[in-house]
Amino acid sequence: MIRHSGYSGRSPWCLKFLSLDVNQKFIDAGRAMWRTMKCSDVWRPSLYMYISLALSLNIHEGLFYWFTDSKDGPLFAQETVGFILSIGSVGSILGATLYQLVLKDHAFRGICLWTQLLFALAGMLDLILVLRLNLKLGLPDYLFIVVDEVVSQMIGRLKWMPLLVLTSKLCPHGIEGTFFALLMSIDNAGFMTSSWLGGVLLHVLKVTRTEFGNLWLAVLIRNVMRVSPLFVLFLVPKGDQNTFKLPGEIMGEDSDSDEEKEEARNLELASLVHSADRR
């Protein structure tokens, strides 16, 4: 009973101390994140990642209903479209594998240039499909859509991988998890902007669930917009993916080296003490 009452009497002070400690950690993390974001080596590539994702307009809803409801389209069942999309996931695996085997040692700027161009060219496959040119070439809809989905997801993965690696390189020491979450939220904001702009484009062109007359124009505009991030490619660092790193004052290399030296001394002393006790 005494122990219980003593614990209850001390607990508010313990909670207050812990609360102050947590608040201070939040404040320190916020200051470190703000100091890092002000560095041009951080905000410039972060801005490029947002622009690159935001300007890749998402018009998948218009294409989906064209696949299933348009009289001029392939008239697939929704289950068939879902199966085709699942097959397209193989392209993501191929893209990640190709990046790991061939592209992981190349410069950020060069990879972003070529993957962005290939991303725009891959979108032309949708234009060929909407204009029904594949039938004139003797290619059935099912086969063409599967190839289109695999190629699009593979190139999309190749485009995404260097941005993901760059995101991990931008995280300073001490707040890696928090800052990585911040950068990923910027990427998610880019995806949301892409979906919103794609919806606005479909609305302006009057593409609905039953009207697809201007869908080809929406696809063409989307493909042109995919090239536009190249105008801000200068925001991406020139260095290759293995040597790029943030400045020392952001990464805190000097302080880390002193702390590591101090820890090494303490470990050596601890080892000597334990060995003497055993004797």
C-alpha cells in the first residue's frame, strides 16, 4: 500500500519531466529540419521531386472508363482491367531489377533526364490505343494493353528509383526517420497534385464516364506535360549516386567524429576495468 501511494505521488512529476523532455525533442527536431530545408542542396532536389510528380498528370479514371464503357473502346470487364493491371506489376519488378543492375552508379541528373523522356514516350502507347491505331497495325487490344501497362510501370519505376535514392541521401544525421517522412510527404503531395490536375483536365475537356471524344487530347496533353519537368532539371545535383552527400555542417560529421572518439575511449576503459575485476 505504501509503495502504491508513493508511486502515485511521484508519477505526476515523472510524467511532467517526460513531457518536457519529449517537447524539447520535438523542438530540436523541428529546428534541425528547418535548418536542413534552408540548405540549397536539400530544397532544390525536393522541389524538383514535387514538380516531376505533380506535372505527370493522372488521367487513369478516364482511361479506365474508356476501357470498360466506351463503344469505341475494347469493352473489357472491370475484372479484366484489374487482371491486366496486376500483370503490369511485373514491369515494376523489371524496372527495379534493371535499375539495380545497370543504372545505380550513374549520375542523378542523367538518369532523371532519360527516364523523364522515356516516361513521356511511353505515354504515347495510350494515345495509339485511344486512336485505335493498334488495330490498324494488327495488334489486338488485350495484348497491346498488357504490353503498354508493363512498359509504363517499368519506366515509371526507373523514374521513381533515383528520386527515392536521392531522398535517402538528403536525410541528415540524427533526424533521418523524421526528415525522410517529410520528404515522402512532399512526394505524396506531388501525387495528389497530379491526380487533382488530371481531374481538372478531364473536366475542362468534358471527358466523362459516357463521353470520350476528347480523351485523345487529354492523353496528348498529359504526355507533353511529362516533358515539362526537364526545364527545372538544373535543380537536381550533378553528382553520381554513390558520392553525393550533404555538406558537413548539415550532416554533423565533426560532432559525430568527436562523439565516436569519446565513446571509443569509454569502451576501452570499460574493457580494462572488467578485465581487472576478473583477475
